[in-house]
Amino acid sequence: MNDEHISPDDGDQRRALRKPVRLTGQLRDRGAAKFAVDILDLSTTGFRAETTTRLYEGTIVWLTFPGMAGLEARVAWIDRHLCGCAFSQPLHPAVFDRIVAISEG
């Protein structure tokens, strides 16, 4: 896996278009129960989320939305209640478009 994460300090060095979204998803790591996260933005390579659940950099997590399969990602950075995660495999453009459409209502 390459290092395609986007940290708060990366500025304009993003590798994929990032779209603002406002969605509630479920996140879980190995052996843990799912918990709610607010997805704030999304790209084909990752997402930024807000949560009150403690996460750790490097942890593998699965993001799910109703009616969709879990999306594997790695926690790339943490800043208080915000985290950035890099998908293990980039999202297919149709999946990306579907998630963005869901967020738009």
C-alpha cells in the first residue's frame, strides 16, 4: 500500500478530488463494535471524519453506509475529534458518485 493519505498539513498536495459531504456512517476496527462517525469530506482515496471514539494512527478500519459493503481504510492522522483515513483500494468512480449523491439527499 502506498502512502496516499491526506493530513491537515498537506495543503494543496492532494492526489484526488475531495468533495465536501455530510453523512453519518459506521466505523469499526478488528474485533470492535461499530460506532457512528460523521463523514465531512470524501475522495476516491480517503475521507475525513469526526468522532468522539478514540482511534489510533495506523489502525485498519471499515467504513459502512446503509446498503453498501464495508470499505477498508487505514487511519492516517488524528487531530482531536477529527481523523483522516486512506482507503486500502481507491473507490471506483461509480461508488464515489453514489456516496456523494446520498449526501446530497
